[in-house]
Amino acid sequence: MARARPFGVYVHFPYCAHRCPYCDFAVTTAPIPAGGRYARAVLAELALRAAPFEPMELVSLYLGGGTPSRWAVEEIAEVIAAVRKRFRDASGGRPEEADRSERGTGGLVGPPSAITDSAAGGPPAAR
């Protein structure tokens, strides 16, 4: 069976404490929206754009842009869990179908504390 075409997901987090003079990313120093509003917007965008990518193989997830380390770990974990649930990962199946010992991080890139299931007390759906 032929391998699915690989793809990666980039999640832009545009919020920074200050604007660095060398930065050319689309960023803002405005306050981070409260109440998980930015995470909900990312999840809505994911749902809107996911269909053409579902037959493909997720090989990476990159959080970038402004300063993703300023994003609440719980919200990052929620976004990562949604991406992992929606797409087939590099193990050949959906991550929730793979044995955890085989899955590892599923080839996802980002803050390790947000990617590992134990970091925030398990995946958001399990809390």
C-alpha cells in the first residue's frame, strides 16, 4: 500500500510581550485573549480547513509566530489533542488508535510539556 502524502500543521500564536526590532512575523503586543478565545479560534480554523488534508499523513505540528511559550499550556494541549485526533499521524493510523509506547509524540513538534499526555494531567478529554 502506498504511503499517504506527508504534511505538517503550523499554528501561529501572534502574541508577544514586546516587539523585537528584527522580527518580521505577524505579531502583536496586545493582551492575549482571555477565556481560551484564541484556542477556540484555532480549533474553528482547523475544522474549516481540515478536510483536504485528512487523507494525508501528519508528520509535524509546529507552534510559532510570536511567543508560543506565553500561551496557556492547557490551551496548547487542547489544540495539539485536536490536531492529533483529526489527522493520521506518521505511525499509519490515528494517534488514539496507536499504542502509546509505539506513538511517542507522533512526530509532533512543540513544547514537550504540552505534547506529552502526562504534562497537563492527561489529554484534555480525559480530565
